[in-house]
Amino acid sequence: MAKTLHSKRQEVLVAAIAQQRRAKGLSQAQVAKALGRHQPFIANIESGERRVDLLELLALADIIELDVHALIDRKRQVEAVQPV
């Protein structure tokens, strides 16, 4: 399996996280604090430097009210256009 850190799927994920965080009017520092982390943790996720695992994604999604199901659907749409 190819590395996914700089894949189109990863780009969709980090864009969705950053967009939803901003839409909710939250700073990276606020989200990080809610997760019990430091701000660079969120910055590294949003910049694509750090992959987020499933449990982190679910916690993050709760804080920024990100619809994970819709995110999965978007990922599938990207794969339909650009197969993995």
C-alpha cells in the first residue's frame, strides 16, 4: 500500500478539518485545549505533516462538529475520480 500522508485522500481530510474548525469560529489553540493537546498538534494535522488516527478523528469531530459520515462520502467521491 502506498504511503498516504501526502495523498489526495489525506488532503480531503485535512481540508475538511480545517474548514470545519474555521466555520465553527474556533482557533487551533481552542481545539487543541479541548483535546488536551498543544496548538502545534492541530497545526501539524491541518498542514498535513501529521496523520490523525481514528480515535483522534472522532474526538476532533465531536469538538468541531464535523460529520464523519459526510467526510467518508467525500473521500469515496475523490476515489471515484482519482482511484487509489
